[in-house]
Amino acid sequence: MKQFIILTLVAMCCACSPQPYKATNKVYRQQAKQWAAVLRQQPAGVAVDSVPVVPWWAGTTNFNLRKPNFVIIHHTAQNSCEQTLRTFTLERTQVSAHYVICRNGTIHHMLNDYLRAWHGGVARWGTMTDINSSSIGIELDNNGFEPFEPAQIRSLVILLDTLKHRYNIPASNFIGHGDIAPRRKNDPSALFPWDQLAQKGFGLWYGDTSLVQVPEQFSTLQALRTVGYDLKDTTAAIQAFKRHFIPSDSTGIPGELDERGKKILISVLENNP
């Protein structure tokens, strides 16, 4: 009986504990309200010399919200979910993500999907340079040197499936932070199971390479550019590709892609025209 009373009191204390992010949640709501006010404003006219100003406004009735078209996966490079949540709720850090997934699979949805998180930084994929404006950022609680927990990956797959169907995001548009910023970032690490995600329809991958022939004039760099990699630093781009598709070789000779690597690169292009 005594033990039952103690457990009941503990449960009551937990239930009555204050919301740990009450103050920052209030700031979130205030900022969302400010942006909502911007959306309600009538679009301003554009003055042109020698052209009469129209004294009335014609607002179209045909519109909706712009939707995300990419998902960028990160690891936090921190030691706990609590540490990351705190980092993303301090204004001075100037970093954020839409989702944080803890090691135990808990998903924290920190920002409305239609709002712009600050997660990509200086990055490029193909011709796109403003990654944050068209993507959803997902942070996995992982210090970068440890395997990703099965419960965490399971939650990630469920979230990716939801986002893919909700926003009609192409399979090829699920990529890593290290892919879009190879000179600065290496996340998610080589321990991340890209192959497992690709099997479920999230991200680029390759098929059987046993019959792939590498053309005599094959250009590794041109092929990487076609996939989407930024070639300002070719060594970094090749390492990013290997970390994503050939993790066992990601610590090999930097800036080089061997025959097997070239076959994999060709297969990636063939499987994702």
C-alpha cells in the first residue's frame, strides 16, 4: 500500500510539472501571429514610370500555400534530445529544424512544415541554393560516432512516409545534409542506413552493378553534378557520395572513386533518370 501511494504521488507530480518550453512556445506563437498578419496584407502595387497607377486591387481567388519539396536528414552532433531541443529554442543559436527524433523514437515537431527552418545553411543541390525555402529539416539525436537506434529509424520511416504522401515529395528528394553541403557537413554519418530507407522509397540508391560497364570516357565529376552534388570542392563531393552510397569506402583515399564506385555512380543515374 505504501509503495502504491508513493507511485501515485510521483505520477501526480509528473502530471502537474510545468511545461518546460512554455516561454519559448509563447515566442513561437507570437512570431507565427506576426507572419500570419503579413499574409493577410493586401499585396503592394508596383510603381512604373509613365504608367498610370490603378486605383483598385484585383486579388486572385486561386492560390494555396507553397509546399516543401525536399527532406534533408541530419544528425544533431549532440549527446541528447534535451540538449538539441534547448539549442533550437535559444534565439542566439540561429539554428532550427522542423523535426527532432530522439533515440527512443520520440518525434518532436518543432516547426510548422510550411514555415522555413534554419537547418541547411550554405548549401547547394543541383541548381538550388536556397535549400531552407523548399525543404523540411529532420534532426536525428546522434553524436555522429554511434549507430542509429532501430526505434529512431522506425519513427523516421513513418515520418518520411507521412511527408512523402502529404506533400508528394519525389523519392530522389530525400537527401542528407552532407550531400547538400559536402565542404562543411558530414551528416548523417556513414553509419546511417540509406539503403534501408531507399528500399522503402526514400532517397536515391543503386541496383545490381555486376553488368555495369564503365565507358572509356566516363566523367566522374559530370556524373556527380548530374546527381546533384556541388563541385566547388571535388574531393568533398566525392567523399559525400561515398559516405552516402559506399560507407565502407568513406574513409578510403579522399577524392578518388575506384571502378566499383564508378559502377555504383552509373547505377544511381540509371535507376533515377
